[in-house]
Amino acid sequence: MTTARVTLIEERLRTALAPERLEIVDDSAAHAGHAGAREGGHFTIRIVTTAFAGKTLIQRHRLIHAAVADLMRREIHALSIQKAQTPDEARFSTTET
């Protein structure tokens, strides 16, 4: 079921935001036994898209949540957005060490 959930999340995000890079990690196993885990999985995402250009962090998160809104509670119990960057921001952050 979790693979199907990852696929659903990926489809929604790719359709809505056309990301250049997208990583979805299923963290559900780490939350086994948690009451909310029965209603949906726990996921962490990292996404890079031009759709975020000129948007604040809150606006970016709202775009992500809007893209997966129909999956919340049923397929997604918790969604952690680890990174939501534009391609320029992602390039800059990978050159820093």
C-alpha cells in the first residue's frame, strides 16, 4: 500500500508543479503503532520546481498541500516538506560546503 501511496503523491505533485527533482520518502514504518498511522502514511518530500519562483516558503507549502489535498487523511497522515526550492536555489545549496 505504501508504494501505491508514494505513486499517488508523486503523480499529484508532478501534475501540479512539474518538478525538476522530486524525492518522496515513506517514513511510515518509523511510525508503526501510532494511532494516526492507520489512516494514512507518513512521508517526507524534497522538491525542486520553477513553480516556486517568487513564492514565500508558506506559499510553496500551500501549493504542495493543495496538490495532495485529496490524499490527506485517507492516504497521507503526515507530510514533512524537507526542502521546497527553485532550481536556482537548489544549485546554490549544492555548491555550498
